[in-house]
Amino acid sequence: MSPHLRSPHLHGAWTGPGRTRYEVRLLGFIPVNMDGDGPEAPIRLE
């Protein structure tokens, strides 16, 4: 997969004691396959 930024999106998870509360959080941009800080970063070959 080529380097890219995954779009911000909502992510939900069960939290708290006994996992009884459902929380929804906004995840920001997530870099995928980047070894640097920008979109020109090289692809990881691991």
C-alpha cells in the first residue's frame, strides 16, 4: 500500500469497569506506511 493519510473518522469502543460504557472518539489524520512526517516519505518495506 502506498503512503497516505487516513481521513479523520469516529471510532467507538467499550470502556470503564467491566466495559459497560460505550465511548465514541474522533481520530485525526493517521499516517499509513510513512517513515517521515510528510506525504513524500518512503514506503516501509518490513
